[in-house]
Amino acid sequence: MSRLSTHILDTSLGRPAVGVAVVLEIAASAGAWIEISRGITDADGRVKDLLPDDEPIVPGDYRLRFATADYFRKLGQIAFYPEVVVHVRLDGSANRYHLPLLLNPFGYSTYRGS
């Protein structure tokens, strides 16, 4: 189990988005971002271990970067959004955070999952 996870559903196909590279970063001083971890969505469209249980959730700004152009290129499509960046502020009050992405070639949506 992970303290922070994500999954991607390709709403244009009605199925999980498999093989999407995801990078987790935390904000540092002077506007810089530091990579914490990375992963690739599995057969269920999930990256389950972006922040392992033994890693604390430090309050701050985090972002998930999804490599959507590569995913759609493999499907023979052009992505209007070549990268989706989801910037969130975590206060550390929750033990776990789940950040899903609903995706299609011309749009996306995200929400705080459970």
C-alpha cells in the first residue's frame, strides 16, 4: 500500500490507460521541483507505490506529471495536452491520498479519490 497513489481511466476508450509514465515531485525553495518517485501505470491503469508507507507525507505542494503524449502516440492519436500536470497541496492530515485522472485526447479531469 502507498501513502499516495493514482490511476488513469481513458474515457475515450472506456478502459484503464496502460503504460503511462507518471512522475511525483515536491516543491522546493525558489520555485524548483524535486522528483520524489516515478512509475508507469499497470494493466489496471494504476501506479500504487508513488509514496511508500515508510515515507512520511511532508506538508507542502506536490505535483504529478503524466506523460500523455507518449500514451496517445502508442494508440496512433495526437494528444492536445501532451503532458498533464496536477498540482496539489497536501497538509499531511490524511494517511493516504489517491489522485485519479480521467483522460481523453482532448481533455482531462481529476479529483481527490479515496
